[in-house]
Amino acid sequence: MTPLVAAAVLCAAVTHAGWNAIAHAIRDQLVAFTLIGGGAAVLGALVACFAPLPASAAWPYLVVSALLHTGYQTLLMRSFTLGDFGQMYPIARGTAPLVVTVLAAGLVGETLDGTQTAGVLVCSAGLVGVALWGFRGAGGAPRGPALTAALATGLAIAGYTVVDGVGVRASGTPLGYIAWLMILEGLPIPAYAVWARGGRLFAALRPYAARGLLGAAMSMTAYGLVLWAQTRAALAPVAALRESSIIVGAAIGTVFFKERFGLPRIAAAGLMVAGIGLMLHTG
């Protein structure tokens, strides 16, 4: 992983935490994800007009990834409803790196050296520490359902990370891949919202339209940077480094949503930074 790739992934991490915070701040989660998904689909269609069409070998991955992303968005909506942003976001993101490491080794044949493996483990330990310290559901909600939803979200993240890591390499065009992925994954939730809410939906969307479209642009930018990075580096370090977004997410939860962070989470964040340093080792 070169410094340029690392910088791109870190930029994606900050941008990703930002659009998730925008989604969480909109109380009606179906409205939030309709705006973000629909906006991303429109942006993807615009980019697709100018980007090369992905190679035929990439389309099965695009279809599977779109299904996984739809499941991920549905689970993320549930997580944000049940728990605090400063904990649901880190738990969802923090479960992915270790799963990606295992899947990348078993399915893609990517193996890390000892130092990089240690980096993934240390980083994941820090992620878990940030996520689980003082865990509680939102508004006194039961812990079990909130934790289950967040962990399931993390598994979905790991699944689409590996699928897209292979798919974007087969596509021959990271820009074309992200454009068509945004189109395919962006339509199901808005379509469901139209079916479920009917004419009431558009009145509900109007007050949040600007924020939702900003979130859509941030979502596409964040994942586009990650897909580009996956064509330049192994999947596991990219996945682990990307999840540095949980520090940003925890900070956003503290500053904007008045959620507790505390010294133990700061220490866990330090573990994560140490793990990132080990992951950047090149042998």
C-alpha cells in the first residue's frame, strides 16, 4: 500500500463517516436512504455517460454487490434506529476487516505478511474497543437487537468489499464500475419507498433534499476512492484502513449527537492507529 493509496482510503473514510452522519441525523431513515440512494443513482447515471462500460466479466459481481449493498443499507437503517450513531457505526464498520482478511485469503488467494496480519488484528482490536465500550441501545432500547443489527451490517460490508474488490479488477474501469454500482444499488430502496409511502413520500423528502443529495455525492465519492484503492493494494489492508472512519464517526457522535466517547475509547483509537502503521509495512 503506497502513501497515495493510503491517503485516498483515509479520505474515503472521513467522507464515509460524514454521509452516514447525514443519514443518521434525518429522523425518518427511509427518507434518508431514499434521498441518498436515489441521488447516488442519478449521479452514477451521469458518470456512466462518460465512463467506459465495465467488461462483461464484471457484471455478475456488480449484480451480487448491488444485492449485498441493498441488504447493507436496510440493516444500517435498522441499526441507526436502534442505537447511538457513535456506537452503531463503529460496530458495523469494525466487524468487517477481519472477515475480509479471511475471505480474501480463502477466495482470492491474497495473503499478508506477518507484520501486516498483526496490523489487521491490532486495528480490529482497537475498532472493537471503540465500538463496544459502554455499549447501549438508543433511548434505552434492548442491547441485543441493536448489536445484532450492527454486526449483521458488518458482515454485509465484508461481503460486498470482497465482491467489489474482485469485480472492479475484472471491470477494467474503476470509474465505470462505481457508476453502474451506484445505479444498481441506488434504486431498490427508493422504489420500495414509492410503493410504501405513495404520494406522501415526496412531501417527506422535500425538507431534507439538499442534505440527502450531499450525502449521495459523499457516498459515491467515498466508495469510488475505495474501489480505486482496491485495484492498487490487497483487499484486507484497504478494508482495515478504511475503517479508520469509525474514529471520525465516534467524534461526530460526541460533538454533534452529544454521545459519550471517554478515555477508554481514546485508548482503543490509539490501538487502531498503531495497527494502521503496521498495515502499511511493505516487507
